[in-house]
Amino acid sequence: MASTTSVGVFEDYTQKKSQYLLRLLGLKKKFHIFNHSEYDCKIVVSPGEITNLSCIKLGPAEFTMTYDTPGESTQDTNLLANSMRKIYTSTRDSYITVFVRVEDKWIILFKNKRHSVSKDFNIFARHIEEAMLNVHS
């Protein structure tokens, strides 16, 4: 079991060396996604790259999309502001697509970002600020 230390909203997840080694080798296929921002996110984790991303309805109250992935183990989940989620995958490497809700408008933060289970995935406010600058440019 991992020991935890309280650090503000989040807890500092310090893993035992054996847990880290299992994740590094890809034998334990789980990781955490931390949202360190004040914005809600929609996360899609897939074993391969998302293709044909279309039919996106990004209204203030709804979020629906159609996409193709090369596997059946694609997951999508909501991640509230200043929260975390544990993700179990079927592969050692996966692809993460992140949408962020900013002022009742959804923007793509990351699309098909390759991620290994050996590390946790963090979303910081600076990532969202950079994405907002790119949208307004």
C-alpha cells in the first residue's frame, strides 16, 4: 500500500519501490491523472491513437463525441477541477486526449499524447493557459 502525506487538495502519493518497479516494467498497468487546475476536464484514454474525431458537441451541459480507436479498451471520464482519477489500462503505453472546459467552452488541451504507465499524468494551470493562448491566436 502506498503511503500518503496531505499536501493541500491532493495527497502526495509516494509509492513503494516494488510498486514503482512493477509500473516501470509494465506489469502493473495503472496510473493517476491529476488535475491541478480550476477547470473541469474530459479525459479519453485509449490503447492507440484516436482517429476520425468528429461529431463533437461541446455545449455547456453536454459533451458527446464520435471517434475511432484501434482497441476496445478505450475509456473516457470526467475529471473535476483539483481532483485526481486512477486509470487502469490494458497496455503499458496509452494515448491520452484531454478536453478542458473554460468559460462554458471546451478546448483541446492534449490530443493523442503518448503516456507510459510508469508515470502519473498531470494537468497544470500553465498547460491550460498555453492552450488558451493558442486558441485566441
